Amino acid sequence: MSKKSNRPIAKSTNPEPQNKLSKDWIIWAAWADRITFDDIKRTTAKSEGEVIKIMRSSLKPSSFRLWRKRVNEKSIKHLKKFENSRKILKDKSYKKSLDS
């Protein structure tokens, strides 16, 4: 007889949908920070604009606004923007080390 644990069973709150061509997978991937729009396009052939249209039609208006704010400000959804920001950070840290 096994002893029951008081600890909750860890489950993913939002597991990845199995069908990568489904609308559910596109929405899941759009919310995931580590999946860029380029990755979504390679997997589903949907452009960034098409993903935005899907998100707009599928989410409540407040959730859509929250997602757009997150994508534009904090996320690494745009790979080129992310790489440029990393380059700027590296350049700044390199200049600081030279000044010291």
C-alpha cells in the first residue's frame, strides 16, 4: 500500500497540442516566449500577420491586447530584434570592460 503524498502532482498548465497544424498549436506557440514568429512560419506556413489575425479572432479583446503588449515589449518573438538587442548589450558590456 503506497502512502499518499501531500505534494501536488506537477502538471503543465498549458501542454503543447499534438497537432502542429491546428489553430490550438498556433495559439499555444504564439503565447510561448521561446517560439519565434519565424519558427511558427516554418512549422505552419503562417506569417506573423496571419498569426495576429488568428489571435485576434480567438482571444478575448483584453487577452489579445495583453498578448500584443507582451510580444512587442518583452518577448523574443522577433528573432532579429532579439539578436540586435543582444548585440547592443554585448557592445555595452565590452565598452565598460575597456573603460575599467
